[in-house]
Amino acid sequence: MDGVSVWAAVMEANVQKPRATPKGELAVRRRYTGEVVYVYAYDVAYELTRQPITELLGQKVVPFGFDSSRRHPRHHFFYKPQMVRLPALERTGPGGPVKLERVVKLLPVGAISVTVRIPFEVDRLEDLVAFHDLQFDTGSLNMDVRLLAEAVHRELAPYAVRPNPSLVDEEAYTVFCLDAPLTTDGGQPMSAESWMQAHRREVAALLTQEADIDLLSKQESDESTRRYLSYYQNDLVVVDWDAALIVDDRADFDETLYVVELANLQLAELEAYDRMLDDSLERSYRDLNRRNIRTRAHVLRELREIRIDMARVSDELMNITKFFGDWHLARIYENLAARFHLGDWHHAVEEKLKTLDELYEILKHDQNNRWMLILEVTIVLLFVIDVVMLFVGLKGP
């Protein structure tokens, strides 16, 4: 066999024989696994009645609950709404077939929360950007959730007090959940906080839905990832305005996701209260300009009812986020509240309630003055009548 034939045989053997992959290359090819959780909040009614709901959309309604993975004081309290788990749906997305796990939670403040969970497996964080506005072959995820929320809205009508005639736009939030533990490029275990510092720009691009990482400034990258918390070495929560990133064991996703749901529901309800107060103020100003006593009495009665209703519902809304036991979840909620500007929303609602109070007091004061004037005129008329009758009596036979 000549030299050329020997070289060809060696090359053929090398092509046919698979090359062993070093451990470092296996680590580089490590894929991120986890699930994307879409959280939607809808205001469906003024409130839900206390009548128990046993079935919804053909599924049994059960109390929501989970076990905390961290140590906490003895008196551990969480608000536990009613929930229903719906059958999974099969859809075809950009990366192929996906399975949608759907859960609906019912809150007595007249709101529902719809969560959709979709598993993923990607090579890079940038590949998850496409999951922000997920599109299927049959339409968008937002459209599927909207149809589901409308079906829940119709079925809850018998249990709703002053139900909304139609659903307004939802308050949506996206959470990317990565399975822990994370590793370095060399395959060595890495703390979640160290991993975040090493991939800060990628995390910021994912949260801000920026496909090109190089376009993102350092300032925006630092701002988007500024609010992060870590409890154990392997867990991490990064919170931004429109999305969040969770790194944890898959069994422990639920407790953090529940905090996200409650904060998102509070935002949706505060927006609904703000719209309700705007309508009430506009209607009150319009009715008061008519200068009609009967209209003013109607406005006064309506303002009194709104003051009472808003105070009660606001208390119930605040009660759903009482975390007396798990301080880590309480800190996560504080970060979410800051990102969602819940404090500003509360302040805006309180200022409008204060305006309603002032308007109510003005109308009440006017009403009292009017009754005092009527009383004084009545007293004067009685005095005049008494004097006239006295003179008539003196001139009589």
C-alpha cells in the first residue's frame, strides 16, 4: 500500500470513529432547564360572595397551599385562596411542541389570577427572550389566556357582587425559573449569586426583552438587576418591572411564584380602584354642577357608600400580603412592591379617597346649613303666626 492509500485509510478511520469529548466541552454545552411562568391578573367584580365555590370549568376547586423550604417562626401565616388546576394543553411553539400547565386562583376581592407554566431547555439565556411574547401556530398565549379568563368570568357571575360587564386589559408578568444548581464553564458547582454577577448583562437583557446584549448599556444592566436576593447558595431572585428570574430547586419555585402572583394581583386591583374612583369623582362633579337638591342628596349617599366600600376592600387587599413568618419572602415582596410602585398606587388611591372625603364633608356641611336655615325660617314663621294670632285675639269681641 503506497503513502497516499495509507493516509486515506487513516482519515477514513478517524471519520468513522467518534471523538471523545473533554469534560470542559460538555460543561460548555450544558443546557439551561426550567420553566417560564406567565402570571395574569384580572379584576372581574367588586368582590366575590362568601358562598363556597366547589367547581369551576368542570374541575374541583381546592385551597391553595405549599410547604416552605426555609426555616420560619412557629406562627407561619399565608393567605390561601381557592384554586383550580386545569387540564394541560398541547401547543406548537417556535421551538416545537410544548405543554401548557394552567392554574386559576380566586380571591374574594373580586380578582382572579391565571398562571401558565411552560418547560424549556435552552443553550443560552438569550434563547429565552422569545418566550416573552410567546406565539403558537394557533395564535398567541395572551389570546389563549384571555379566552380562559372570559370563561372564568362568565362562570363566576352567580358568585360575583357587581360583576364587571367586560374584562379590561390584564396585568401580566413573566417569570423565568432556572433549575439549580448552576455550574461554571468547567463544570464546577457555582453559587447562584456568583453566577448572576458573571452573567449580569445576559440576565438584564432577558428581563428587559433585549435580543442584542451588546446594545444594552452598563447603567441599564445594573439597574435591571439591582434588586436581587439570595437565601441559600443555590437560590436567587432577580426582580424587574416586567419580568423576574428565579434560580432554585424546582420543588421550591411555588413559594416565590406565589409572592409574585399576590403583588401582581395587588397592582391589578389598585388600577381597578383608581379607575373606579376616577369615574366616581367625574360623576360627582357632573351631578353637583346641576345645583339640584335631590341630585346633591343622591351624590352624598353615593359618596358615603364609596367611602365605606373602598375602605373595606382596601383592607382586604392589604390582608392578602401579610407575611408573618417567612422574612425572605417578605423581602421579595418588598422588592416587587418597589418595582410595581405599589406604594405610589396606594398613595394615588388614598389621595382620591381624601378628595371624596372632602367632597362628602362639603356636601354634608351644605346640607346641615340648609337644614339649619329651614329650621330658622320655620321658627320665624311660627313666631310671626303666634304674634298674628295674639293680635287677632286682642281685637276680638
